[in-house]
Amino acid sequence: MEITKNIQRPTKDEQKLAMESYDTLAAVLEQLKSDNPEIEIEETRERIKIPLSALKLLAKILKVTSQGNPVSIVPVATEMTTQKAAEILGCSRPYLVSLLETGEIEYTKVGKHRRVRFEDIMNYKEKMKKNQKKHIIDIMKFDEEIGLYDS
């Protein structure tokens, strides 16, 4: 599974088209009543039923693309190696293994190899960001209490 290879920033033309498409799709989504609306591909006149959740995801992709940000989609249940998980977290593989062994992050074993779900890695990453933010706020409060910010 490659998460970051071949991901490129959208061109200015792609951004403009994505913005126009997003505005139209967002307006249409508000009017839809069906959970599986049917869309038509103008070039081929092919009609396709699409889950409403997929159209909403497309709208999010268009919005992000219109802002000039690259997009990558990874299935939530995807399992990855400890090396790839460590790269996503920005830590060493041995440190990640210690997190797995202590139960901080769930994993499964395939033979001798550990596999980690993408969703679990992203949940852990979010938890760590919240902890970091809390610690920064605590430090700032302490600094204020001792008068570090007083002139």
C-alpha cells in the first residue's frame, strides 16, 4: 500500500474545475431525497446508481482539490506494516513496536509479522495531537500563574 507516492498538487485548471463542480454538487446534494441517486455521464449517456455517501465523499474531494491540496484515499480497514505505520506517525519502527506491545495501539500478527490497521494509527495520531495541545495549554497556564507574561 502506497500512501504518499504519486500524489500531486492539483493544477490551477483542476482547482478551478473542482471549485465549479463542488458548488454545483453541493447544491444538488441538498435537494436529493434518495440514498442511492442515479447520475448520468454526459459523454456516454451511461446512467449509474451511486450511494449518497459516495457522492458526499466526492464533494469533499472536490472542495479540498479546489483549495489546491492533493488528495489521497485509503480504505479505513487497510492493514499496513509496522514500518509504514511508523512513517505515518513520524517515529521509529522500534518505538512503534513498543507502542504495540504495551497495548497503546492494536495490532494483529500474520506469521511473525505485525500488521496495524490504518484506522488505529490515525486514531492514535489524533489522540497524541489532543494530548500535545492539552500539555501546551497547561504549560501556558503555568507560565501565566508564575507571572512569566507580565511586563
